Amino acid sequence: MSLARVVDAGFSGSKFTWFNNRSGTTRIWKCLDRLLLNGTVLEMQHQVMVQHLVRDPFDRSPLLLSVFRFLNVWSTHKDLLRVVREC
């Protein structure tokens, strides 16, 4: 992927995102879905997380994309520690 100048964002959850819904020797599991990030996104001060959710009853797992950016102004909020603990 270096020619395209993108990197795989990685993920949490099952390592497979697709299943052919068969059993026995005809069963196939694959990771067909990925999130690719380009250099512009990598230079931003964001944390990007991808989670493979439960695929049932479908043959594909939905992907949950979370983007978090910490702003210094949050550190002055009086309830910051409580909010962080609750999250």
C-alpha cells in the first residue's frame, strides 16, 4: 500500500468481516473490509479507531469508526476527571 501512500488503520474485534454462511469444508472466513488512511489524516491530531461489530444475522460485519480529537480547552473543564472516569 506504500505506492498509494495509505496505511491500514487497524481494528479491534473479530479478524474476519465476511463469512459465506456455510458449514464444514465449504466454510470461508475473510477480512474484506478495511479503513485506509492517507498522509493528510495521519498528520492530524486525531485518534482513529475501527471496531468490527457482530455480523449476525448477516454475512458481513458492520464497521464502527470512531474519531477522537483532544482539545486543550477540555483540560480546564471542572468535571474533566469525572467525565473521563465515566467514559
